[in-house]
Amino acid sequence: MVELCILLLFSVSLIVCVVLQYSILYALVFGYILFFGFGLTKGKTWKEMLRYSFRGILTVKNILIIFVLIGIITAVWRACGTIAFIVYYASMFAVPQIMLLMAFLLCCFVSFLMGTAFGSSATIGVICMTLAHSMNIPVMYAGGAIISGIFFGDRCSPMSSGAHLICELTQTDIFRNIKTMMKTAFIPFILTVLLYIGIGFTMSPSSGNSMIFHIFKNHYNLSFFTVIPAVIIVVFSLFKINVRITMGASSLVGLLCAVFFQHIHTADLLKIMLLGFQPENAELAKLMAGGGIVSMIRVSAIICISSCYSGMFKGTHFLDGMQKQVRQISNRITVFGSILLTSLFASAIACNQTLAVMLTHQVCDDLMDDKEQFASYLEDTAVVIAPLMPWSIAITVPLTSIGAPAAALLTAFYLYLIPLWNCAVLSFKQKRHSGNR
């Protein structure tokens, strides 16, 4: 009962921060105080609670390193022309009737390369939304297609911090996980493509004006060499090279491209990596400014505090009651179904993707022995469920970036289809297995 009251207080603080547009960090700090105090009332000492917190942070130490690399690479790709090259040439195929499909596929591609929904929404997402506006495509549909696309890579990119978090929690290999994720998302992906094609041909968009893309041509040297940093990510990933080496190599080549093709002074490279790319042209800055290590500080703070929760929950057995209930439910609705329900609850109270994943993992960790399968279930539930909560920072930031209302979530089909499809498939398999007995 005490645990439930604490969770309700924490939930209220999260909702207040979201409604009043305060930083979610305030609620997370308040939650830390609540959970720390709970441990003290259970007879734990200050030193023990701090030790639990530190152990939680140790579980995500590699993620924090990845965050630094993500901050660097997103700034470098903006500066060296990699993103501009991809968007410029892909825009040539942006026919009005298939603009929703193009928005989805472009966002899938860029998010897979960047591994971040936030970074993808702030770059390709903004561009796709601007082009959709020029074609009079309803913002709800365009926003849904973009949201679906940016979370494609957030879920299964070798550069995704969420994917690495799950690898750390489950002690699994990211490339094996990605292979599994591609299989479980194949049918939802195809269905999403068909839905956006169907919607596109039922609308009557105008021809639009793609002049926005000429800003790239005017301010970048769009040499084919500028796409090499992206090629490195794809090729190195295929050969399963360590992601930190992969991102480091891509960043290094991107810096060389920035110097030799975009004529950026070497003295500015460190500033770009630290503070992000800030072009002088105002129109270009609206589309391409951002990235840098500094851009990851807030997200890193959220990760650190959320990981402290995980350590304290484990040390104080805070979630034991919930774990017992989930075990009982799993016997009725399959393990995947119980993980799905847990992720819905965790996403609703966590207000951020990281904590939702960590809570779901901690509650459901003992439901199955196959860690790779468990990692797949987490990717197919918590990772895509968290953005469906309109009050979650996982979706409020991307929606704000692209200028779309929360109603756009209704057409973010990819996020719905992954858990629904896998739940249906696994339920069918369980029934067939029971029928064969």
C-alpha cells in the first residue's frame, strides 16, 4: 500500500511538470527523494541507499558514453553535409500522393543512421513536415508518419541509446537483438507502408513547393563523399563492429568531410562537437542547427536519475508485490502480454522512455530465462509504448520539434502495430500449442 501511494505521488509530480511545462528533471529529483526515503523507512542506511543508486548508474555507464558519441555524430553530420545530402536527393521522389510514405521512409532511414528520435525529428522530421504543409497534407497524418519513422531507428538502430540500454539490462548482443527486431517488425512495417500509401491516394494534396531543399544546394557542397559517414555506419554494423568504434570512425570521417568539402575551419571542429552545429544562415539554422555533447546533458541526467531508481528498487524490493501479480497474469495472457501490460503501466507513470524500459525490465525479469527473447519483448513493448503516452517526454519533444498536435499519435501506426501484431502471433502460437497437447 505504501509503495502504491509513493508511485501515485511520483505520478502526480510528473503530470504537474508536463502540464506546467517544467523540466521533467524536477519530478525525477522529487521521485528520487521519495524512493530514497522509502528505503530509509525500511531500515536501510544512507550509505546503503547511495550504494544502490550508484549500482544503478553503473548499469548504464556504457550508455552515457554512447550519448557523448551521439551528441558528436549528430553535430558532425549536420556540419559535413551527410544529412543534407540524404534529404536533398531523397526529396526528388517526394510526389504528393506518396508524401506520407516518403516521410515515413525518410524518417526511418535517417533515424536508423542517427539512432535518435529526438535528433531525427529535429532534422528530417522538420523538413518532411514543412514539405507536407506546402502540399496541404493534414498535419495529423504527416505527423503520424514522421513519428512512426523516427521511432523505427530509435528502436533498432545500432546507434540507439534505447537499444543499448536494453542490451545492458539483459546482457545481450546488440547486433543479435537487431536481427530479431527486424523479424518481429517486418509485418508491422509492411502494413504501415500500405496504410500510408492508401491514405495518400485518398487525399487530394497539391503539388507543393520543394524550394526549401534548394537551401541545402546553396549552402552545402553535396559531394558524394559527404555520404561516407552514413555508409560507415551501415557497413560497420553489417560486420558487427563495436558500435563505439563505428560511431567514432563515422565522426572522424565526417570531420574530414566538414573541413575538405564544407570548408569549415579546423579550429571550429571542437566547438561543433561540444556545442553543436550553428550555421550563420538563419534559414539553414532552422533546419540543421543542433547536436553536440551539450545537447545530451539533459537526457544523460534523466538516464542517471532513472537508473538510480532501478538500483534502489532492487535493493529495497520496492516492486516485489507487482512482480508477483505479473507472474500470475502471465499464466493467463502469455509472457508477452504481461510484459505489454507492465510496459503500459510503466510508461504511464514514468513519462520517459528510459525509466519505462527499466521498470518493465525489473518487474518482468524473472518471467523467462531466454534473455535474447526478453530483450526482443522489451523492444516490442516498452520502447514503442512510451511514445504513445501524450504526456511523456519521449513524444512531447518530437511533436514540439515538428509542430504537430498530440492527435498525430492516432496515425502513428507503426507504434501500434508492433505490439499488437506480436501479441496476436504469440497468443495464436500459445493456443495452438495448448491444442496439440
